[in-house]
Amino acid sequence: MNRNKRSLALDLSRPEGRAVLKRLLASADAVIENFKTGMMER
């Protein structure tokens, strides 16, 4: 059931982490976030 699934942890307080996130979002089928409300907008 969980075959071929991958996960990744990024440090969004660093510019390198945000750059990786933006690159991944461009081609992602699904994004799961685990933040407080409004955190992704900041």
C-alpha cells in the first residue's frame, strides 16, 4: 500500500529550503502540510 512513496523534510527558514520547495511544487501531484494556519502564506 505504501510502495514508491517518498517524504522529505525541508528547513523553510533557510533560502535553500524554500528554493527546493518551490522547485518541487512546480511538479507535485499532492502536497501535505503540517503547519499552523497561515504559515505557508508567510
